[in-house]
Amino acid sequence: MISIDHVSKTFGSGPSAVRAVDDVSLDVAGGEIFGVVGSSGAGKSTLIRLINLLERPDAGTVTVAGTELTALAPAELRTARHDIGMIFQQFNLLSSRTVRGNVELALEVTGVAARDRSARASEILDLVGLTGKAAAYPAQLSGGQKQRVGIARALAGRPRVLLSDEATSALDPETTSSILELLRSLRDELGLTILLITHEMDVVKRICDSAALMRDGRILEQGSLPALLGTPGSLLARELFPLGALPPERGTTIIEITFSGLSSERPVVAQLARTHGIDVGLLGAAIETIGGVQTGRTRLELPGTEARHAAAIADLRAQGLLVDVVRSAA
């Protein structure tokens, strides 16, 4: 549904030039929620503006819903953008318009008749849970309600793709949860494809099917969450389940185990101690439910001989567990 092929964008020129997006390729399947995650300055917001061509890339192509946007003339691009809705971090609502008026604005600019605008606004406000707020003004709304208006406005034109630029970063945790649940239900009900930009790992864990880790304008890693969590040395898995700093060197082996589903119920530490005679040290653990499946990572310290460590690690891998050796006693 969204395909970005070797896209780059540089701002400025000469020594002060900033390469905000550097040769990025990305594919988002129809009907999935895809998160692009990274710290501030990673290039995420520039990337999302390249997808709907609010910024035009210096190189590469952008294709949405089967149409190569980068090949279109301005009039054709305006028409193609009807398939793309956009949610902003700061809501971008007009204070002089009511909730209904803000939602209808997206339809006014495309020439939809007044009667049809009103009917669609009522329909979409009901969908986002704001039926009773149609006559209210933005100043009378909470942050979560304002963002629901922003979502309703983005959906007014019946887009196939929804782009979200840090849509929950200005909201409190409880409101964030309600907005994320709303986005997931809208995806399911309307068959949307959602690409969201975020610096919050919790957002990725809660609703994303797939994700990409972005740093310094580049995509370091991308894929479905189950595949990434099952990939040895995955950077995104470590970001999703941080275990803190390693202890000082003390002649032990340190391993990290990634598990999912039924494997999370295994008494790993007890089995290692019982089967291999190792006094296992637990250095950290992080467990979450992702996509309805309990998933997590555990960091263990193994004292003793290298041969005993190797046998224990081989045993864990034979059980189907993903084991990374973070530090070897050797």
C-alpha cells in the first residue's frame, strides 16, 4: 500500500546542509499498522512529509495505493492525496470553527456539497465518539477530544491510508491508550493502512504489526514485530525491551534470551540451575503483551566454566529459544 524506494532529502547546501532522510526504502502492506520509531532528529517527521509529498524528495520514488506520487503533476497529486489522511501532533484545529466545522473543512476544499459534508461529518464524529461535541469549539475540548477531531478530519474524505505524526506525544498516558485503541478499531472497521511516526516504544508495542527503527536519516532495521523479535541481535528488540547497562567484567558469560508465547512460561532459570549446575544470576527482564502474545527478553549471568556455558546455551537453543551471547567469559 505504501512503497518508498531509495528516497533522500537534504535541507540547505554546502557545509551546513542536513541530510534528513538518507536513501530510505520502506514497504507497508495493506491493512497493517506500521510504526517508524526513533529519537528526536532521526528524520521521522521528514519521512512522513515525503510520503504525502508535503516535501518532495531529492531522489527516489514514493508510491501510495498503487500510484507513484513522485511522477504526478500538481493537479494529479492533489487528487491522489484524497487517498491519504494526516493526523498531526498539535491537532491543527481552527479555533473559530466548531468540531463539525473542522471536520467539514477537509471536504469543503475538495468541493463536496454542503448537505453531503454535513452527513459525512455526523457519520465520522459518531465513529470517533464525538457525537455530542459537534457544536463545541476546540477551546472547550480536552487534548484527547481535540485529537479525535483531528482523526475525524483526516478520515472525512474516506482515505485508504492514514499517516500519524507523533499523534499521541502531547497526550497523557490514559488518553494515549484511548487514542491508540481508537486507531486500531478504525483500522479494523474501515480497512485502513496506518503508518505512524513515534518516539515512544510503548506505542509500537501496543498497536503495531510491523516497525522500522530510524536513526540519523536511515532505516537501520524493519519488518514484522514477530520476525524482528526472533532475529538474533535485533536492534529494535533491544529498544522495545531495554535491560539497562551491563555489569562490570567479572569473568562470567552474559546471555540474553528472547521469548514469545508459550516459551515465556518456561522456568528457564530453574532448568539451567538444575540441569547444568549453574548458579544463574538474573540481571534484567522485560515482558510485555504484543499482539495478544506474551513476549519479552531476559538477561542472565552464567558463572562457571566456558564448557558448561556452551552446553547450557546449546540446550536453550535446542528448546527453540533465541539466545544472544552478549559477553563471553573467554
